[in-house]
Amino acid sequence: MRIISGTYRSRILGAPPGLATRPTSDRLRETLFNVLAPRVVGAAFLDLYAGSGAVGLEALSRGATSVTCVERAPGALKVMRENLANLGVRSGVRVHAGSVGSFLRKARAGAFDLVFLDPPYDLEGEYETTLELLGAASAGILADGAVVIAEHRRKQKLNDRHGALKRTRLLEQGDAALSFYAVDGQDG
């Protein structure tokens, strides 16, 4: 696993051992950031279920102003902190060690331009819970024009709507898919 582009281009990232954390493939990350390219520079990026931090670090490498990674698995947190140290990242990244639900309920209003979520595939209910939180009471954490992206299995069908969030795009690549959401009535 490596950083695809930007400041940290081609730098290698560690991944947690075992199957509990499934890193986003380099190819899918490249597709994601090709779509997001015009929005990343200067953005506040939120990486939920961050694992190794690869997606958030890619955003930082490509010019995001700030990245917040939320992860609760101790092994993944250890690898994420090692990745930050190995890249020499000293600012611009905040790591929240805890549950996504707890973080979303406490996050400040209007804080994030881009939100990426990739729960473990065996926790399918987390998609619904997290997207509903983002589309309901926690929607206040989304900046105007924010985009929420969920990585999921291609065969897993996510709802087109979650509260105020409406799916605007679905990209499928191999066995994975990316669902893009925006607050209904805002450009996404």
C-alpha cells in the first residue's frame, strides 16, 4: 500500500495484520481521488473507520488542510500512528481513538467538507447507522456543499437516501463500490 499522489507520493504505508481491517486498495483510492480532485485542496477531510489512515493520508498528501481519522481498533491505531511517524506528519492530522457514533455526536458544526466511511464489511449495520447520523442530527458537522462517500461491497445495496443525504453517484470497481452522497438541495 502506498500514497498515490501529492506531497507524500510513492511513500509506503503499513497495514494492520489480519482480516479485521480491510485497507482501501491503491486502485480504488486513485479512482476516489480522481473524482474528488477539485474538492480536496483546502478541504477539511473526515476519515471514519480509518484503519491504517491511508485514505486520510492520501487526502493530506493531495492538499487537504486538515484530516481527522476516527478508529477504535487498537491494532489499526498503532499502525496509523506508525504511518504518521514514518511520513513525518506533525500537523494537519487529528486521530480520534473511539467509536464513530460517539465522535459524530460530539463533532463541531460545519467542520467537514469531505467525509469518507469504510466500516468493516462484516459490520453492515454500521453503514446505515453512520449514514443516518450524518444525514440527521449530525448533519450539522457537514460544511455547505459537503460530500459523503461510503466504500462498500459492490453487491451490498445502500439506500439512496439517509435523512438529508441523497446519493448523487455510484461507482463500481471490481468487488467494491463507492456511493457518493450530498445534502439534498446542495450541489455534491
